[in-house]
Amino acid sequence: MGHWVAFNLGVLVLYPTVIAPMFNRFEPLQDEALRARVESLLARCGFASKGLFVMDGSRRSAHGNAYFTGLGRSKRIVFFDTLLSRLDAGEIEAVLAHELGHFHHRHVPRRIALMFAASLAGLWLLGWLSRRGWFYQGLGVTPAAGEFDATALVLFFLAMPVFGFLLRPLASWASRRHEFQADAYAAAHARAGDLVSALVKLYEDNASTLTPDPLHSAFYDSHPPAALRIGRLQEVR
């Protein structure tokens, strides 16, 4: 388990400077007025980064986004070129303020810790089930001698989605709660109206459903429906 944790942390550190540039082109943000505005926002939020970069996201889709990546001193702010071409300066600032809200509330390290805890629990459960005959029999499999570990691994990953389905609403609820918290943070450090107009454009560009089925949304959506997010933001405009 220690090697698994070390590997994942290593990937998070290396991703911004080694892995991501293998698949996309990253260039420093050239717009000086926007750079000054973003740096002012970062200073207000107490966020230190290794630079502001623009990614050529348009080479694959029209999806627009802004994010920060990396850990510790390797953190970078990245804007999709599609985002810069679609939104004005105030809207870009509001979208970035939302992402910084995730940083402020420590959503990222909490999710990483949860991922490691879930991985540890899953590996323990896999080891325990691999020594139980009823696990194989219940799935109609009789492994040959020396194949128990490999068979248990395959059966475990086939069966887990069925039982994990019941936990999906809890994960979706937690993710949506984080999004509301990040929206509130953005409204406090940028203009709520700018975030509203940015969300409208992004939902439109990403072809997202504006009025999803409530039950389906509760199970599967990691982000709140647009109407709910915009309604809350309009209350603080």
C-alpha cells in the first residue's frame, strides 16, 4: 500500500511539468491585463503558483475550463484556450475564483486522502475475499490450483460496481456540496454575476443538460444542476 501511495503522489507532482506536456501544449499567459487581474485574485486568496499557462484544449474539443494542478511548489494555474476565447476578463476571474474555492476548502487533499483510504479498504477486502471459497462459488467459478489470486482480482472488479452502486449517491452529494462551497467562495472574491454569466456560457458550450431528472442527478451528477447553482449565486448578487 505504501508503494501505491508513493506512486500516486509522485504522479501528482510530475503531472504538471512532465506528463501533461506530452499530450498538450502549454504556453505562458500573454494577456498582461488578464495576468495582472489573475495575480491580484491569487494574492487576495493567498494562493502561490509556479505560473499561469494556457493549454491548447481546442485541439480536441470546445470544452472550456480553468484549473490548478500539482502539489506544493509545483502548483500551476491552467486556462483552456477555449475558455479565454469565450469568456471576458471578469468571467475568467470568477471561474478561477471557483477553482480557488476548492483549494481554500481543501477539497483536493481531502479527496486524495479519501481515495487512499478507499484503496486501502479495497485491497484489504480483496485479500480477505480471495481466501473465502463462497466468494468464488457464489459467482459460479472454481479456480484451478495456483489461480486463486488472479481469479479473485478479476471477480472483485466485476462485482464491485454492483455493490458500489449504493454508495454512488453519497459520493455525488459530497461532490455537489463542494461545488456549492466553491461557488460561495467565488462570489465572495469575485463578482457573482460574472460567475453566473460564465456558467451559462460553459453549460451551453459543453452541451450540458440544464434540467436533468432529479433522481438521476442525485445518483450520477458530480456538479449541481445549472438552475440550482445560478439560483444560489443570484441570491448574493
